[in-house]
Amino acid sequence: MIFEGANVLLFYGVTKKCETDFESFFCLNLTAIKNRIQVKSIYYTLLFILFFGFSSRAQKVFSVDYQNQADVKVFVVKFENQADLKVYKVKYSNQAVQNDGRWFFTDYKNQASKTIFFVDYENQADLKIYFVAYENQSGWRNNAKRHLMY
């Protein structure tokens, strides 16, 4: 079935002008159904893009043993105000879906989107982090370093 306009009924390729009140009512309902279908398809398309688009930016990290294997060198600071990023360690990988400070530490390097190496001195680090106790405390303090985790 194909829908077309408010005053024309198109039914399996046969076009008919809606002349009576009943036919006009039927034509208007078909137009409303068409509009709902379009809205739903747009809605589902956006959901698909949002769900799969952000998953590529997941903060799944793997801690490597050697500095030259790491994408980012990280130093853990003692105080929150010294950090570029406040990190909360999540229990499950699906909880770390954006670049917002929620990290999931993977067991294997190939599961991670970033590899990190914890350095001993602050001046060796690309990124300074502070581990927070609660998920809502996580986030970037220095947005200039945000690109390091993409």
C-alpha cells in the first residue's frame, strides 16, 4: 500500500480523488499513518547512530608493561585539583561508553580502545588522572587533553 497527499487516495497503484466525507476521512488517516511511519523510521535511525556511534569511543583501557607499547602515558595524582581527568573504574564494559572518565580495564590488549602506561613521575605523563569513588564525580577537568583518549 502506498500513501499520497491528503486529498488523493493511492491504493495499490490506483489513484482516486477523495470526494465524499468518508473517503476524505480515510485519506486523512492514511496520511497520518504515513507521517507516523516516517517519524518512527527517523527515531530508530537516530537511536542506531547514537548507540553504535558512541560505542566506538568507549573507554576500555589496557595497562601495558612497557612505556613504548602505550598510546597514552598516565600519572596518578594525589589530589583531585591536580588532575586533567577524574576517572571512575566501572565493573562492566558496557558502562564505559563515552569519553567521560568512566574506564573499564580489559584483560586483553586487543579488547581495549586505548593502551596506557602508568609512569612514575608527573613530568613523564601525557595525562594526569585522579581515581574517584563515585561515578558522578568522573569527568574532564582539562578539555585540552580530551583528544588523548579518542
